[in-house]
Amino acid sequence: MNIAGIDHIVLRTVKLDLMLTFYCDVLGCQVERTLSELGLTQLRAGNALIDLVEVDSLLSLQCGTVPTNTGNNLGHFCLQLKPITNDELSAELFMHGIDSGEFFKRYGAQGMCDSIYIEDPECNIVELKSQPIG
């Protein structure tokens, strides 16, 4: 068995509208599919999906207790971006009112490269890492 990449990640939310604004308007995801009866909205993130599940839905209740600001059930996840400079990424985040903080070299699936951590409206930590330029 060989893993080719991440297929999808599931994030439970009580702030669906804010999460959609963050992932679509700020990070550039697109709504791919909505299944209202399940409380599920699936966002296209490159070759993967980010599933947003409303916490009061049947689908979410099957996952256990509701995450809180002090008890999230996810450490962080990393989105690999198409090539972009650190300055360009910082400026784009700033336009959306997001402080990008400092870039640090971190190891990931594509090796060592600069990345930053930001938070979505549900306080999930999202690491952003650019593919190498050139």
C-alpha cells in the first residue's frame, strides 16, 4: 500500500458562514457539493476536499463530543499552495485581516520549506506551505 496524498479532512463547525468565507474567500476553495440533510458542505482544496460538518447534524453527532476552543480534536492540518512568495502570501492574508505572523522552515511531505500557521474561525490551526517557485 502506498499513500498518494490527503483525500479529505473533516472539520465540525458551529460557524458555517464564517468558515465558508474563510476557506472560500480567503484561501480560495470552492464549494463542490452540499448535502443539507447531512449538514455537510464539501470544499475543493486542490486535489483534496475539506468537509465542513455542522455540529448539530446527525453526521457530526456520530463523531462524538463537540470541539471547543480549549478542546479541539485536531492539532493542525497543512494546505500546500501553488507557488507564491512569503511576501505575496502575507500581503494576501493581510487584505483579509489575517496576521500571518512569522514564516519558519518546517518539514513536510515535500521536504523543508517555509510555512506559516493561521487560525480559521473555529480556532483550527491551518498551516500554509507554498510549493517551490521555479
